[in-house]
Amino acid sequence: MTVIRYISAVMAFVVGLSINVFASDTTGVLSVEQNIAIEKADYYRQLSDEYEKQGDYRHADSAYNLYSDMQRNLFDEAAMNNLTAMKKAQADAEQNELQEKEMQRINMVHASNQKHLRTIMVAVVIGIVLMAFLAGFIIKLIRTKRRANNQLSDANIELAQQRKEIEHQCDLIAQSKEELVSANDQIINSIRYAQRIQQATITSAGNFDTLFAESFVFFRPKNIVSGDFFFATKCGCLSVCVVADCTGHGIPGGFLSMLGISAMKELLITEEAAKNPGQVLDQLKAFVKSTLNPHDGMSAMEDGMDMTICSFDWQNRMMYYATANQTALLVRGGTPYKLKGNPMPVGKYYLDAGNFSSLQQPLEPGDMVYLYTDGFQDQLGGELSHPVGRKLYSKNLIDFLCSVSPLPLPEQRQKLDSFITDWGNGRDQTDDMTLAAVKVVLE
């Protein structure tokens, strides 16, 4: 009995401890029934002790049995409650762990969202800054374009004004051009008419052929009207040939040539005059000086002409000639002979050298006599590598004339034309060119 009571006491202690632990774990939250059951169990324990003191062991065992049953019930209930509490605590722990993990996940998601949001905000800020820069750049471009458009508009207006001014100037130029063309046409027509007058005045090639059976004339003016002229006439039994080069060329030379031709027609009439060509030059000199003598305060003119007069006496095989600042050429058997006279021109001259000389030259059949102006020897030509060209000079001309002198007269003229053209090599003509060639043919 004592052992049983001891074991019961231990069990009671454990139950009480469990109940107390449970009570402490559950923060002292016990039901009223549990408290009553504990107090009732404690009552039966004390009652058992009293019955045992009185020696009433039967009632003591009965009370103690009730106490034990109640303790077992309390133990079972406490164990159940404790298990329930432990399960509940474990569930709470798991729930707390899940909540903590969920909280961590939420926190991570929140942190990720915050990071993403910060990234978005940074991107938005950068975008706003870039948009601001872009907007500023666009505004600057718009302003620059507007300023450029304004400048372009001003330039277009100025260009339009300049275009109008240019068109106006073009109209004026066109009008002036029409006037100049019209005036030029009138001048050209006048010059060509003067050319016809001059050509009508100068002895034609047909008359030359009549007076000289074997002859040709090479006549190439620099301009339309020539300052050179040639003249042929019959004085008694003498055939007279004249080649002259007036000062200048074109219209000024044309006026002097007309003056010289008119004078020749007046001075070369008689056979006596033809045999004294120096006297004819003296008379022509006096005529020119008196004609060009200044009047009414005009300054003196120093214009005149270079001239050669050759009179052919076929019966006596004699040629009477006189030269004024020119050289005639006689080619006999391929050998050239220069026929020189006076070096002064017909007209006003800085050196008064007296009268012109009348000279004579015997003729032989086959002799070639060439009268020419200085336009040939002054013509610039040669290789195009030379920037300006060089003069032909009289030596080259004389050599050429000697080389062609045996040829028929038409062929000589053709070769002379080709020679001068080739020498010029596309360059402009320098001066008027006139050459008269007479071949001596005696019966």
C-alpha cells in the first residue's frame, strides 16, 4: 500500500508539474473545469490522508483511488492539451516561418520592385534630360533654320533684285548690242561700199594683163579697205606699173590710197612723165604735203606713202624706175638684184633729202621684176611654239621669189599664196600685202 501510494504521489507530482508547465506554456490560461478538477483531486488526496491517519484504510484507498483516477484524467487531458499546444506551437512556428519567408519574399519583391522602380525613375530622369537636350537641340535647330531661312529669304530678295537689275542690264546690253550690230552693219556696209569704190579705182587684173602679157598681182588687204594700192597705165609706148603702201591700213590707209590713185591718174599721163618717175614722185610729194597741210589750227600730219614706179620700154629693152622707201627686185637667171632708190617716203619726212632719183635698168628676156610692199616681210609666223612668232624678213621673201621665178606666173601666184598662209600658221595678218610681178617678154 505504501508503494502504491508512493507511485501515486509521483504520478500526482508529474501531473501537477505537467499541468503547471502547461499552465505556464499557455500563459496560465486554464479552464474553470480544470481548476475544479484539480481542487477536487486534491480534496480526495487529503481525504485519503485523513482516512489513513484514522486507520480507515478502506475509505482511504477508496478516496485515493478517486484521487488517482482524477489525476490520470487530468494527466491525460494535460498531455492532450500539451500535445495540442505543441502542435499548435509547431504550426504557429511553421506559420511564422512561412510568414517570415513570405515576408522575406515580399521584402525581396518589394526590394526588387524598389530597384526596378529606381531604375525606371533613373531611366525616366535620363529620358527627361535627354528629351530636354533633344528639345533644346531641336529648338536651336529650328531657330538656326529660321535664321537661315530669313537669311536665305533676304538673299533671295537680294538675288531677285540683282536678277531684275541684271535682266535690266541685259536688256540694255541687248539693246546696245542691237544698236552696235546695226551701227556695225552700217559701218561694214559703208566700208564694203568704200572697198567697191577703191577696187573700181585701182587698176583691175584684166588691165594688168592687157599692159603686161606675163604678169600677176597678189593683193591681200589686212582689213576690208586697203592702205596698199597698185596702179597700171599706158603712157605713150611705155607700160607703167605702180605699187604703193600708204601709212596705216583700213579706212585711214584707204583714204590715202584713194588720194594716191587720184594723183597717179593726174601725174602719169605723158611718156615724158613715165621716163622720169623720180619727178612724178616729187610732184606727188608736193601734192601730198599740200593736201595734208594743217588748216585752222590743226596739227601737222606726218602721213605719206612708200612707192615704186616702173615704166617698161619694151622696144628699147629698158625699165625706168624710182623708189620711195621701197625696194624692187629683179631676178635674172635665179639671181636677185635689188633695185634701190631713195629711202625717204612720199610725204612729210623728218629729213629733207632733196628730190627723188629716176633710175634705169636694162632688161633681158626672162627677167622677173617684183614690186612689193613691206607687209610681207613684217608678217609674223613660224612655229606655234614661239609665243608671238617672228617676222618673215625680206631675205626669206627674196629667196622664195628666186625659187619660184622660173615657174609660170599663175603657179607663182598660187605658191606665193600658200607660202604666206603657211608662214602665218593661223596668226592674224600683220599688214596689207601687195605684190606685182612682171615677166619680161621681148619679141
